[in-house]
Amino acid sequence: MRLTGTKELTPDSLLNTPDHKLISTGISKAKVNYLKGLVLAVKSGELSFRRLAQLSDKQVVAELTRFRGIGPWTAEIYLIFALHRPGIFPVHDAGIRVAMCQIYKIPKADFLRLAPAIADRWRPYRSIASQYLWAFRDAKPM
């Protein structure tokens, strides 16, 4: 039997799982509350993933960040990997920062000031460039 007592994770099985069981997996109490809040928002129709797909990038970020536990980084990652939007540059991503500072010799203190101008040259494919930056960061030296 799985953590939720069901064969698969569903909105209802997550809601019905006691918080202490979810916390025992390493999820913080705050994140358990965020997850359950999001499930309730989806079930009530307050959050519709189908509707998100119809919105602009800026509107998706605004819509998602209305919910506790979702910040700009999470919304941007959703845009890249769930909605497959090509022009997203997640400037607050640690991996992006590490890779760009190394490749472009940007001092960490200047990253937020300099990186967006560099990334603007990659339009409209900044999401793809971001994936290359993550791959660079993860590559093992030869």
C-alpha cells in the first residue's frame, strides 16, 4: 500500500492523507498546506490548468503566484516544462546563475543586473537556452 492508501496519487487521496504521513516523507508542514490548498483550488475550479494554457506568459505567472507556495520561479518552471513556452528565462534559478556566471564571467553580485540583457539576445528561445545552461551546469568535466 502506498503512502496515500491508494494505488495512485489523486487529488482526493492527497487530501485524505493525514498531514503527519506526508510530513514523514520530508515534505515540510508548510508545503503540505500549500499542496492541499492547490488541490482544493483545482477541485473548486479556482485554478484551471486548461485555462492557464490559454493565457500569456505574464498572465500565467500572475495567476499561479496568487496561490500560497507558488512564487515566480515555480511559475516560470511551469511555463517551460508544462506549457512548453519557448521564451522563458528563469533569472532566479540557481543553476542558471551558476552556469551564466561561469560562462560569461559575471560576478555573482552583478548577476541580476547583467544576465537579463544577455538573455534578451536569446529571444524567442530563452527556454531552450536555459536548458542548455542547466546541461552545462550538470556536465561532468572531461
